[in-house]
Amino acid sequence: YQRRVRGKTHNLKLMGGHEILFTQTGELEYEIQGYPALFTAEEAFKLTTQGASIYADNNQNPDDKLLSLFGRLNYDYENRYLLTAVYRADASSRFLGDNVWGFFPSVSAGWKISEESFMSGTSSWINLLKLRASYGIAGNNNIPRGQTVQSFESSTTNYINDVASYWAASNILANPDLRWETTETKNVGLDFGLLKGRVNGTIEAYLNNTRDLLIQFPVSGTGYDYQYQNFGGTENKGLEFTLGGIPIDKKEYGLSFNFNIAFNRNKITSLGSLDEIASVSTGWASTQISNDYLPREGDPVGRMYGYVNDGRYEVDDFEGYDDQTGEWILKSGVATSEGILTPRPGMMKLLDLDGNDTITIDDRRFIGNANPIHTGGFVLNAYAYGFDLTAAFNWSYGNDIYNANKIEFTTSNQNNQYRN
């Protein structure tokens, strides 16, 4: 719906709608061996009875339904004062009861300062100056389907007499109290255009708060491995700057550029009843490397946790070698790391933080931060006499990089469970 009031002074646009998404999936998996040697893949798919069936599995996922109702209002006065309001309500089958529906409003406003009469004297060099602000709430239901009711899996076995197959609960515990994860966003910005569009850019600040995070959380001691929970909250805030320019704009040749830089800071605002989560692993080097990161309330996400490199063991650190035990004997006063790694010449030495001459899990600390101080990019576009050239550059500055290659390829064994 669109309507203009009093000529072109007031403009009003209304939009309403609804959407229904229904997803149904299933997986059928076979393993068949013993096809004739001359069969092609196409023939094997069509003539499955010509081989010996080894394995068959049928996995049916719960139906996924999403019902959405939404409306939007756009209003402007003399194309100078702008207002947009959006409201949507979403119902997801991934939740139960009163938690099915989520309600997400948002509103934004803008003021084209360059359209004001007091800016008329700058029109020759300022063609756009716009101040804007927005506030909104967005929802997230991105978890696997069927987490509110207990699911069961059909399996085969050779260990129970006269029982070839059975049903058992999956290793994920159901949670009927799951609800929408929500993110509250606040944003202010300034858009500008100068010299008839030859220079343009934005300055923007934002603050995002996410609560009721949907997380797969370990629940050891329950008979299950994990449970999806609404757990904790995070905050992201930052500044972003963009600048574009067209220094050369001719018919046969031209040059333009775009530059951007962003500063983001995040922190964990809540971990529920916990102060920290002591076991977060990236999974590098199988399960031998654990606790790579330590989420702690008040700290940023992405802080690396582990031992500190203190050089390497030299031959002078040992009294000698015991042929019977096959171990090197450390001198008194040299920190031993038995249980973490087996000391020997040339091996990495870990720093004894508590000074007790023994490396233990208490000698770990925060050793890095994956969050950059700033990120950015630069794009250069040029054309000349039918030829185009584009060059793009980007950077990330101030972040630590987890040396996962070293973990995966040089320390992946039971004697070397350390991070560096």
C-alpha cells in the first residue's frame, strides 16, 4: 500500500505478508559390494541386486516448519525525515509450547541534513549528509531439528544373542524448554557524499547484545554426551569506516577506489551459573589436545589457553640416560613435565609458572587472543580503452594465530599434549 498526502510532502508505504516454510528430509544409505568388474557407476546405481548388500541405513529427520507474519511501514517527510518500522512474528517447530513464537520488532530513522535549507550554501560540494539510527531485535533458531523431544536410533549388533537390531536413545539429551536466541542491535551512522559523488563514505557505530545462546553443552554424568541449551550471552560493539572515491572519470579511462576499516570488541556477558567453561576444545589432533580455549565471563570470545614455551631441553639439563627404563634423567632444579610430555633432549620445555619444578595443568594461562585490533580492505578499480583492472587487498591486524599445523603434524601423540 502506498499513499501520498498533500502533494509530495508526506509519503507512506505499508507492506504486510506471511511466509510458510516446510522442510522434510530423509537419508537412505546402502553399502553394496561384489558387483561385476565391468559395471559402471551408473549401472551399479540402477542394478543394486547384482551385488551383495553389506549395510543399509534409513535416517528420517523430523519435519521442519516455520510460519512467519511480518509488516513494514516506510514514511518520509519531504524526503528529508525518514522512518521505517518492521515487526515480525515467527513460529518454529524446533521449539515447544509458549516458546514456539518469537516476536522481533525493529525501527530506524534518518535525517537528510543536506536537504535542509541551512545547507543550501554547501550544495556545490556536499551532495549528501545523512544521519541515521536504528534499533531492532532478531531471532535465531539454528539448531538441529527434534531437540525438544528425545530421539531414538536403530542400530545393529552382534553382541546380543538372537538380537540383530535394537532401538536406543541418541547421545543427545532432549530439552523441551528450548527457546529463541535473540540479538538486540543498536546502530548509529553518518553517510556523506562530496564533490557530486566523487567522494563518499560512512561512519558507523554499533552495539549488539545476544542472549539465550543456543549451544550444544556437555552433560557428563547423565548417560548422554550433550544437550542443546539456552546458555549465556555475548556483546559485540565497534566502529566501522568506509571511504570511496573516483579521482579519474574520463570516457576512455578512469580510476576509483574503496577503503574500509573496522574495530570490533566482544565479551562474554553471561555464562549462566558458571564463571568459566573449563573444557572447550577445537578438536585438533584428535581428542588428545583439550581445553584450547577458556571462555570466561567478562573476557572476549577467542582467548587461547595453554602452556608457555620456555625453549627446549638441552643435553646439559640431564644427568644421563637410563637404558633399563628408556628415559632421560633430569638434573635437580630442572622442571619436569611427566604426565604432560616425556622430557628428552631437543623437546620443547614448558614454563614452570608456579615454581614447583613440576609442569602441571596449573601452569597453563592465557597465551593468545584470536580477536584482531582492526580489520580492513582496499579495492582499486581501473579501466582504459576497453581493458579493466581490479585489485583487492584485505588485512587483519593484532590477532594471535593458533599454530594448529604444529599441533596436528608434530605433536599429535600421547606424550606431547601441549599447545604453543
